[in-house]
Amino acid sequence: MTVRAKKHLGQHFLNDESIAQDIADTLTLNGYQAVLEIGPGMGVLTKYLLKKPVATYVIEIDTESVAYLQANYLNLASRVIEKDFLRYDLNAVFKGEPFAIIGNFPYNISTQIVFKTLEMRNQIPEFSGMFQKEVAQRICSKEGSKVYGILSVLVQAFYDAEYLFTVPPSVFNPPPKVDSGVLRLIRKREYTLPCDEVLFFKVVKTAFQQRRKTIRNSLKIFNLSDNLKANVIFGKRPEQLSVQEFITLTQLIESNI
């Protein structure tokens, strides 16, 4: 029995065992006793995760893949979650305990997976996985880069992001039209920001919605005082600001509200 890749689910099954092993080995196994794989398909990555000294869970929306996994990985069967990752309350399984996330993520929901991870950052000390290459590069990029944006800042505020290696289309069935990239996120020791975190998210998203404008012009919705806008930071464009400068910017706005 094999599983047919379904276009509407964004499925591209990895068929290179050495790359699967390399992705599994990105986990440091520090600070958690469980790992959740998103979209395991036919388990090419899962089999290597099951060798790790942590409890492996998988979450899969495709009923055909679920049946395959339960039939072929008997030691995993009770830890197959047949749910939509984006809509499922993961604490129905993890009960508030920490866990890592890993996967060969469907390109069509990969950024949404990252945003849900950020929402659960208190429980997710580590995150490894494969994205479309340009998305992986964007997440890991630094200020000054043309691809530096909302994802870069929000992820790097809480995690150290590292681009690990590139994967060609030829190792997938069916092959995607673009290269893939594997990254690893390790949560910072201090991951509580010294500012209002809800406001921080709003400031970052609002600034990059008009990325060609200076901060002074892109953040007009905050009704900032002229005295505050005289600060040199407001004369920069969003891609010029480091994560720390975005935190400083949020603190300045917070003091103005």
C-alpha cells in the first residue's frame, strides 16, 4: 500500500532516506520529552524520530496517510492524531507540557504553522522543519536583507533561527517546482519581551505593510507625538530595524499611549 500525494493538501513526499535522517537529527532533544511531526505522509521522517529518546506524535489530516501509518508503524498507532494542526487544540494531547515540532511542512500552510508555533511559544522550545527555500530564508534573514520582514522579526524575537541546508526538488514525489530549505528554531533563554507583546506584534505587522515608507509614516495609526517622531528610529524603514530596535520602538510607542 502506498499513499497518493494530494495536490489540495500540498503533499510532496520526501523519498530520500539520508535527508530524512538529517532532518530528524536537527533536533537537539533539550528541554522536552515529546516531539510532534506535522504531516508525516508515509513516515519517511517518522521512522527516524521513533529512534529518538522522546515520545513521537504525528498529526495528519489525510485519512489515507493515517491508515498507512497505523498499519505500518504499530508502535506509533496510539500517537497518530487525525486532526488539522491549525485548528486542533494541541493541549488535548500535551496537557501544557513542552514539546518540539518537526516536519516536511506543506508549503501552502507553512507560514500559518509558524504563527501557531509563536502563539504556543511557552510550550515549544524547539522547531525544525522543511519549507519552501525562500520562506526558510525569509524566516532566518537579518535586517538589511530584501527578504527581511514580519516573519523574520516575530520569529527571531523569541527564537534563534538557523538555516541549515537546501533540498532539491528531485528527492520528492511529486517534485515541487522550487528548492526546499531546512531550518531550526531554538527558543531563547529569555523569551519574554521587555514590552507589551501584543503591541509588539501590531507594530511589526503595521510597519511592514508599508515597508517602503519610514516608520514615522507607516505607523501614523498610533497618533504619535511630534516629539516622539523626532527620534532617529522613526526615520528608518522597517527592513533597517533589528529585532532589538523593534522592541525599543514598541517601548517608545507604549510610553506615548
